[in-house]
Amino acid sequence: MNSSAPVAILYISTTESKSGKRVNLRRSVSANQKNLADNALRRQLGNYFDFLRLEKQVARNTFVSYEFDLTSYKHFLDRLGIGRADQIAEEHISKFIQALHERRLSPRSIARTLSAVRGFHRYMVGEDAAKDDPTQNIDALKRTKSLPEVLTVVEIDKILEQPDKAKPLGIRDRAVLETLYATGMRVSELVNLKQSNLLFREELVLVYGKGSKERLIPIGKSARDWITHYQTNARSIYARKGKALDVLFLNGRGTKITRQAIWNMIRKYSRAAGITKEVHPHTLRHSFATHLLEGGADLRAVQEMLGHADISTTQIYTHIDREYLKEVHRTFHPRG
């Protein structure tokens, strides 16, 4: 017998069941240790989540994504019998990435998950809970920057015409659609927009983006007019039903409209307009940026309006612009 081999020591105890029958309970030391280790990893992840929320103060949506991805990672490690960060090796990371591929996740989703895993392991090294970072030699997956779906100006106009402007709900929906396309703001920014953020005398709107960073976005006359019309003829009706306070866009109960309601609204009106493209709130944001660049807007100005921290994020729209220019060249140049 190899004395160095791990031994699972069994002990037997007896207890009385509810039926009065005495039964044997068998537990192993190794299984007990595994549970303790499992608790260790759980605590380590809990400490990291506290770090993200309290020290880094990441945005709520970012935190939810990290929590989801790292919970999936922990479940994977549980199946391998790994219970502490210092037990994780590079081969485990590679196996985890392979498992994500087998689940047919997109490259974008895999890259996001790997980013969350990297962050956790770097934190563990920084806290002296692990000696090495097992992700340091794992090549970052290159996220394929596929061109976002973009609507034409004609398609935008068709969608804007769909709400029934004779009803308060239609007035509100038209104001929402006009605001999204006129400013390019994120749907999460729109649902939190307040009336006090409307600086119409300066033709601007104040938006609080990711990480509560504020920015000023120009807003055109059409959107301003529809928002004013909504405030006078629809919001005033909804506001009587709930505690609306200063929130701009309300639902039928007089409370803040939800992101899901915006998604459903855009899907409904896109279908009604006969548009076969997959349209969601970000499509209006993509279209806003693309139409500005096609009209000759400066990339830095568009970056500022979109609230992108890194201009490389905005540069994806220049690819669309180049495609547009190439199409114009092919169509109109004598030797295109």
C-alpha cells in the first residue's frame, strides 16, 4: 500500500430518525474538508464582490455581470473539486474557456467572462490569498467587433410615426423614441432622466452615464418639442397616479418607466413599421452615431456625446462610415 496516497477516513455514528429507527451516518474527513474548502472559495468571491461594490463602486449592471460570470466560474471549479483560489492553475482556466466554447457562447460573452475571472485572480494576488495569477499567460480573446445593426433615416422616420399621438401613451412613446434617437443615450440613462436635467434654453440635456459620470448632449428641436408636448399632455396625467417626483418618463401607474418597457415599445413599433431588422434600444444609439458620422461629424465629438471613455469604442462606427463611403464610390465613381 502506498502510504503517501490520500486516505479518506470514514467514521460511523448513529442517530435516531423521526420514525424512531436508529440509522448509521457515514461521513468522510475528505468530504468534510471539501466543504470547508468550498466555503473558502465562497468567502473569497464574497470579499471580491464587496471590493467591487464598496471600493471600486462599479456600476450596478457591471456588478451584476461580474457576479453572474464568477458564479458560473465557481460552479465549474466545484465540479473539479477546487475550493480555494490558490489551488487554481492555468490548465483549469483553459478548461473553463473550453467549456464556455462548448456552451456555444459568443466570443464577446467569453471575453467578458474571462475579464471577470482575470479581475478576481488579480485581486487574490493583491490580497496575498494566492501567489500567482493563473490567467496571466492566457491570451485575451479578441472580441470580434461586428458592425452594429443600423437603421436608415427612412426607417427611423417610419418607427417614429407608429405611436398613436391622439393618446397619452402614444405621446409618451413618441417622446421616448425621439429622445433616444436625438441624443444617442443608453436606455439605462433614459429611464433615469429627470425633468431638471432638461436644459432646453441651452438646447442641451444633462445625462448621468456609467459610473455616474455626467455629460451634456445637444438635443434637437423635434425631440424638445415632443418632450414638452408629453410633459403637458401626458406626463401630467400619469403623475397623478403615483409618486413620480422629478422622473421624466413615467408608466401608466405614475412610476418610473422600466428598461424592459422601452425594449418592448421599440420592438412593437419596429414590427408595426414593417422593419425586418432586429431592432432594440441600442439600435437607435448606433443609428444616431452612424448618421452623425455620415453627415461629417468629428469622431471626438461623437465620442463625447456617446459617453465613451475610450475613442476605440467609438471607432467601430467609422467602419460603418467607410462601408458607406465605399458604396457611394462604387455607385457613383466612373471606375468604381
